Amino acid sequence: MINRIKSNLKKIRCFHTINNLEVILKNATDNNESYQTFLDDLLIRECEMRSQRKINFHLKQSKLPYIKTFEEFDFTYQHSVTKRQISEWQTFAWLDNRENKILMGPPGVGKTHLAISMVYAAIQNGYTATFYSMNNLIDDLLIANYQKKLSLFVKKLLKKDMLVIDEMGFLPLKPEHASLFFQLINEFYEYRSVILTSNKLFNEWGSTFGDQVIATAILDRLLHHAEPIIMAGDSYRMKDKMA
Ligand SMILES: Nc1ncnc2c1ncn2[C@@H]1O[C@H](COP(=O)(O)OP(=O)(O)O)[C@@H](O)[C@H]1O
Ligand SMILES: [Mg+2]
């Protein structure tokens, strides 16, 4: 009978129960559990495992370079964002409304930390995301364009609820790169959320894109429904050295 139970559980993809069936049955017998408690416990565990597996899958798909969380963020060091603001972000209303977040400031102030934390928290709450450094994103856009697969590549990114573009502005872009980037941002506009981090303030974007017209067109779309967050202060990397 055990084999039949396992084979039926496999058909309905209850892998956690299959893997732990003997223990689950023994515990239920030992504890003299009612049918109701037995079924309730079994379903709770199976559902928990499934949502954990889904979260792990989405985390892997997001291509985060590493994990950082809001809990690890030291608000006594960085005053440009408040705990209250972070709680507001974690309602994800901005994500439901397809709004953007633009984090700007010098190196080391925690822009990437917050962007990664946002992805991590969003995935825990059932959303999906892709994380890209600007350089890698431009590389992949160029490759897709060269292979005549640009719209396919963009469509794949649009399937996720948000796209993080980290470190925009470190390297100036060639005009054809800026034009590809504009096409991407245009597709995301009012359809999906973008989190962008940059060491450049808005008035310096022209030099990054090598063209004021395209910079304005990109800014126009990114900023229409967006919260700009200007982060000031000293680099966290220098914290202990300066103490
Ligand atoms: N306020 C903060 N609290 C805790 N860790 C921080 C804070 N700001 C920065 N860090 C840490 O310092 C390092 C550099 O931060 P990072 O987010 O990469 O900076 P940025 O992207 O602005 O250059 C990371 O390890 C990050 O986790
Ligand atoms: Mg960074």
C-alpha cells in the first residue's frame, strides 16, 4: 500500500510528503493523531515546502549576485532613507502600480544593498525580479540585438515584475548602446517596475548617455511614476577606517 500511496502522491506532486511518508505515518500513530490533525499537519507542511521551493526558484532566477536584507541595513549610518520608508516599500504598492525607484549617490552609501534587499523581500512576497548590472545588461542587449533576438530578450525581462539595473553611469555609453537602453526602458514604461542605482545625479545623465536628447527621453519615462532617492553620506566601506 505504501508504494501505491507514494505513486499517487507523485502524480499530484506532493514531494515533501513522499520523502517523509514513513516518518509522518509513524508520528501520527505514535501521537494518536485524529484524522483531522493528521491531514491538517500534512497539508501545512506540503504547502510550506512548496512555497519555499518556489521562493528559492525565483531567487535563483533573479540572478542576485549575493543576498542582502533590509534587516541588515544600518539606519543610524545612512540617514537618507528611513525605516518608515522601507516599511512603505515593503507593502509593494509601488510594484503593483508599476512605479520605479531611482537610487542615486556616491559609492558605498548602500544603493546596491537596498536594491538587493528589495528583490529579496519582493520574492518572499510572491513577486519576481531580475537583477542586472548596467554593464551586463548592455552586453546582453547588444548580443540579443546582434542575434536579431532583441524583442525576445526584452519580452523575457518583461515577464518579471521588476528589473534592477545596478550601477548605471560608471561607464559612458556609445550612442547605439544608449538607443538599445532607451528601447528597453520604453517597453518597461507603465508596464513593469524598474529599480535603478546610479552614482550620477539626473543632471549628469546626459554625459552618461553621450546624448542629451536620449538622456531626456530615458529620464522622462523612468521618472514619470518614480520615487527618486538621493543617498548622501560617507561610504559604509570606510566606516571602520574612519572610526
Ligand atoms: N547603511 C548600511 N548598513 C549596513 N551595511 C551597509 C550600509 N550601507 C552600505 N552597507 C554595506 O557596505 C557595502 C557597500 O554598499 P553598497 O550597497 O554596495 O554601496 P553602493 O551600491 O552605494 O556603492 C556593502 O557590503 C553593503 O552591505
Ligand atoms: Mg553599488
